[in-house]
Amino acid sequence: MDRMDVVLPPAAIGILGGGQLGRMLALEARRSGYRVVVLTDEPPGSPAGQLAHVEINGSYTDAALLDRFLAEVEVVTAEFENIPDACLQAVAERRPLRPGRRAIFTTQHREREKLFLRDQGIACAPFRIVENEAQLQAAVEELGRPCVIKTAAFGYDGKGQCKVTAETDLTQAWRAFEGAHAVVEAWVPFVKEVSVVGARGMDGSMAVHGCVENEHADHILDVTIAPARVEPATADQALALWRAVAEGLDYVGTMAVEMFVTADGGVMVNEIAPRPHNSGHHSIESCETNQFHQQMRVICGLPLGEARLHTPAVMVNLLGDVWPTEDQAPDWSAVLEHPRAKLHLYGKECARRKRKMGHFTVLGSDVKQALREAREIQARLGRR
Ligand SMILES: Nc1ncnc2c1ncn2[C@@H]1O[C@H](COP(=O)(O)OP(=O)(O)O)[C@@H](O)[C@H]1O
Ligand SMILES: [Mg+2]
């Protein structure tokens, strides 16, 4: 390890983005004595900004704000991928940016992400890139129905997606995508969704938190089960895909890869997230080194921590729907009274439906027990 690359406390870590992932990274960094500076286009008091020493609010491409931000920090990371490339470039010219610009640029856009996977020969669903209705018609013809249209840029939590079934009128479906590039993907009849979250260091070493299982509700992650209930050969394939993606991107930092498991035990990549991930939140309680601490270590040029899962865990997301009204907090006793459950809230004021407000994690002696108890807590919390 080159000592020149090492950033030690009390140096300041710069975080692009003001969301909960930045907040949890800020918590880890502060615990270890780093200063934290957040640049976000959210208003003051963002989830990450609340825990930063300095929060700078405004456009990611405002040169004066970027100057202020960069003057304060030794190293920079991004807590979400939709940062304008002009900002990534400006940052990378003046400070170490980890993960690097290329990894973020590739994965912030579905078209570039898919082409990267194809180039690397990494298994993913068959797809076509389309720019107009005629190309959409041809793509659906080739891939067959059902299939799914996904906007190339700025999609998340199922937003910017349209499933094409036997009944779908393509002229009408295309209207939502008009003027933009879209990816059309064959429908994958998966039996399970899994993900792998881990980190790759500056020296190329890698450590993962294992293969976990994800259940979605309305396209939003609902529950993560760690470890995944899959055959060892399936978990091994998932880990191998994660490593192939990390090496292909020459990745530095914490990264998540979402995958589909098919009936024959095959695994293919769905999406890459160049940052800590919702399906890695369980690691805060269940792993030797959690995904945020690992991110802190890697971006500061420190060696990777041991990432191993030491205790089975289930993480449940808390969406705004759990709040009785948008500004009235739920009765948390179901979580707080449980001896192996931990509550995490992201400091967001308005509990809009579908908004990720927090999560809780339940540890167990096995996943069956953890899942049963997590579901009991979830049922007691209810939803509006
Ligand atoms: N090709 C597909 N076949 C079957 N289900 C899919 C496919 N693509 C997406 N989905 C379902 O939709 C969810 C969200 O899609 P994803 O591409 O991960 O977008 P997002 O960025 O919204 O997470 C997936 O987790 C999966 O449940
Ligand atoms: Mg996804």
C-alpha cells in the first residue's frame, strides 16, 4: 500500500449525495474520527447532511460550490450514481474519486451498463437498445412477450419501467420513453432474486458479505434474507459474477450486484449499484465489517476489513406507508422491544408512500427464525 494514498482521521471525506446511504457512511466515518462534508442538491437538512460536519446545498455542477466542497475534503465518494458526469470529471481532476468516474459513468446508465456486461461476457437477460418506436416494435418481436422496457437513465425502484405483455399496445407504451434511449429486456422467469454486496480495494483485493436473497413488493425492496436460501453452487455463481463485474470495472469501493436465479439454478446479472446498497444494510449488525465501514476503509486507502457474515439476519425496509400519516411516527415498540432487532431511521420528515424512511434488522440463530420474527414485527407495525 502506497502511504501517499492513505487518508487518516481527522481528514475530511467528501460525499456526493445527501441520502440515507451517505448518512450511514457518515455515521461510520464519524465514529472513526473522520470529518464528513456532504454536497447535495437536496435542501439543507438532508439525511446525510444532518450527520455531516458541513453540508453544502445546490447544483452538482455549480463551480463555486464544487470549489468550496473540494477545498474542504481529502477524498471523495458518491452515495448515489446519478451525479452529472461533468461533476465527476471536475472532482476527479482535483481529488481522488472512489469509485472512479468510469465505474460510476458506466453503471449510472442502463444502456452503458448492459453494453459493459455484454462486452465482458457476463451473463444477463437478452436485451436490445431502442431509440424510437420502430426499434421498439422490432425488439419486442425478437425478444418475445412478456418483456420489459426500462429507461436508460435515472430509473430506480421500478420507476421508468414498463412490462410488455400480450395486451400491451407498443405505440402507447413508447410515449413514456419518447425522446430517450431505452433498454428492452427479455422477461426472466426467475425463482429468486439475490444480490452480492462487497468491496474491492485499490490493490485489487476483494471481500464480500455473501450472497443474500431479496424479496420485492411493488418493485421496491421489502426484505433481505442473509444468507440466501440457495444451493452452494448458486451462491458460488453469484459471487463469481460479482467478482467479474468488480474486476471488469476496475472497481474501488463498496459495490452491489443484483441478480436473478432461474429454475435450473443459473444466475444472471440484473443491475449494478456503484455504492453501498439497500440489500447490504443487514451487514451493519451481521458482518465483521459492514458495507459502510468497508466503503470508508477503501476510499481512504486502508486495507479491506473482514466482511464475513457472522450471524444470520433479516432486514425489512420501512417505507412511508408504515407511518399512520405523513407526519405522524408509528409506534416503534414492536421493533424496540425485540432483543435482537435494531431500528434505523433516516431522518426524513415527510413519510410519503413508497419513500424509504428507514429499516430494521433482526438477527437470529438461523434465517428461518430471523425471518419469522421480522415478519411478526412487520405485521405489528402495519401500514396505512
Ligand atoms: N427482465 C426482467 N424479468 C423479470 N423481472 C424483472 C426484469 N427486470 C426487472 N424485473 C423486476 O423488477 C425489479 C426492478 O427492476 P430493476 O431493473 O432492478 O430496476 P430498479 O432500478 O427499479 O431497481 C427487479 O428487482 C425485478 O423484480
Ligand atoms: Mg433493482
